[in-house]
Amino acid sequence: MPQNRVTIFDTTLRDGEQSPGCSMNLDEKVRMAAKLQELGVDVIEAGFPIASEGDFASVKAVAAQCRELTVAALCRTAEQDVKRAADALAGAARPRIHTFVATSDIHLEHKLRKTRSEVIEMTRASVRQARNSAEEVEFSAEDATRSDIDYLCEVLDVAVDAGASVLNVPDTVGYTTPQELAWLVEQVRDRVVRDRDVIISVHCHNDLGLAVANSLAALEAGARQIECTINGIGERAGNASLEEIVMALHVRADRLPFRTGIVTTELYPASQLLCDIVGFDVQPNKAIVGRNAFAHEAGIHQHGVINNPLCYEIMTPESVGVTANSLVLGKHSGRHALSLRYMELGYSLTPRELDAAYTGFTTLADRKKRIYDQDLLSLLSAPEKARGQEKSMIGAAA
């Protein structure tokens, strides 16, 4: 794989589904997986087979459906977990077993209740078992960003020796900053990977709103896989947003010289499908796929966009699968946007007519949050009605 090629590991069906209200049934997971394959992701993490019969069935079904990419199953560093993951992936064209264990002292003491040496042995045994069942094994050091760096590197080194070809360095609780994560990735690259054929991955959560920034910083430091989700869904504040990462690389290739296999025109359709499946939309101001991402209400912005979209749009709506930008008419809109909308409705106004319509429009916009086409047509007839009333009054006076 070229050095600048980034693997997109999508965990919408696993970590994303753990968002409150985002659970999916088997048919919905298969539909979403088919769209992810069409989108061009490299790896789909289809579920956590040991968690339930439903998750096991979903991983099995996605593995049968998606033959053009890698299908991963998550498991803990426990013998029964690894076996369950292997069984679920038995029919996959390209299976990957993804096993994990925590490495931070706070997790070892309060959650696992294991010693450091016990976790090292768990890592060695589970990765070996996984490697006997699948060509690809990924190992994740949960809570890596709060782990002692020397111990973290020791565990990761054991994982590679046991057969792991992907090392994931997760920011499990969304705690780190871009500079910190870049340093951590550099340490893993220099102290563990060295000249071995191993990919460094990152899995960033968004608790401080830094998941995408952290992921991009990790790429610059040597990571070549990013774990992310459609619409950024996931535990708590969510995961790094797939669409934001991909378009950041696409738009800022001058500073981020990396490429993915993503078909960017499928980003918005994938986002909309997920919204339909889970039953709620993204926030309007969500980058890339929110309904306001290509909308312009301020008059100055609308004027610029009418003349040249590049004035206020750093990417085209069409590049992410949105059919066109949207000029939202509201109290901040200007004459240029109003004139264009009237032309779209079939009315070419003279300067005097536009001034009269604009006066009525601004008055109406102070009372209404959204102006509809019918409102605009009513404004055109208002001056004529006023003149008619004036004539009636003159006639009555005579």
C-alpha cells in the first residue's frame, strides 16, 4: 500500500450503534453495510459477536454481504470471545479479528482488576489465538492515551510478536490533544513498529470536540488507519466523523497529502441513510452533511455565492452528494438573493419593483423565521392592491 494511502475503518455498526437510540436490527445493519461498501470504506467493524446472538448474526450477515472489503469483529482478550469472533467471520472474504484490552493503570485497577504482567499474558494468548483463525489481526490498547508510555509500548510489542498486523492507539475517553496524540503515535512508530510491516491506527472519541483534529494529527505522525463513523455517532459525544476526515483530506490535500478510497459523492447519501435507519437527523450546522452546511442566509454571503460559490464554499455541494446549495431567505438576506429567487419563480423585476418587494420582504422577515415562495408572490401583488385601494378612495371622495 502506498505510504500516503489511509485505511478508513468504519465502526458505525459497532461503536456507532452504542450511541443511545442508535441501535439497529439485522436488516438495517446489512443495508447500512451495503452503503458503506458502496461508499468505499476499507474495513467495516460489523459488531461484537460475544455481546449477543443479534450481534453474532449481524457480523455473520455483513460478512456474507460485503465481499469487496475487510469485515472485522471485536472481541476482548479472552478465549471464548476470540472463538466467537472467529465463528462469526467464518464466511467472510477478508476477515479481521479485532481484540482489545485496557492498558491504563486506572482501568487495570478499577475495571479489569489485573496486574500489568497478567494483561501482557492475556494479550499474547489472545492475539496468537486470533492469528490462528484469521490472516488479519488488529490489537487495541484501550485507554492508550492515559497509559504509561513504556508499558503501552511493551504491550504493543508483545501483540506484534504474537501476530498482530494493526496496532490501534485509541483515545477511548476523548481526553488527548492533537500534539499529545501525534507524540504518542511517533513513540509507537519508533519504539514498536520500527521497520516491521505493521499499521498504526487511531480511534478517537469526541468528548472535547477534538476527535477529527486528533485523527488528522495522528496521520501526520505516521498513523495510516483511522477508525471513524458516519455522522460521528458513537459512545457519549461520539467518534471521529468519517465525512469530516475524508473531506478535510480532500479539500486540504496541500497540507494533508493523504488519500483514501472513499467515493465522496456517496457521503451525503450514506449520512441520510443512517439518519433514516436510526430515526433522527444530524444537527443543522453539522459539517459536510448538515442541512445548513451549504446554506447561506446573510445577504453579503448570498451575493458572493450567486456570483461565485468559491467566495463562501470551500467544496461544492455536489462533491459530497448534495444536489445544490440552498439560499435561505430570511431577515439577513439581500436584494441579490431576492431578485434571483424571483427569477427562478418566473418574475424579472425592475429596480423599482425589486425595491418595493424588498421593503415588504424585510418587514415580513422580521415577523417570520422562514419565507416561502407563496409569501414572495404575495409581496408582488401587494403594491397593486395598494394602488387599487387608493383609486377606490379617490373615487369615493369624488
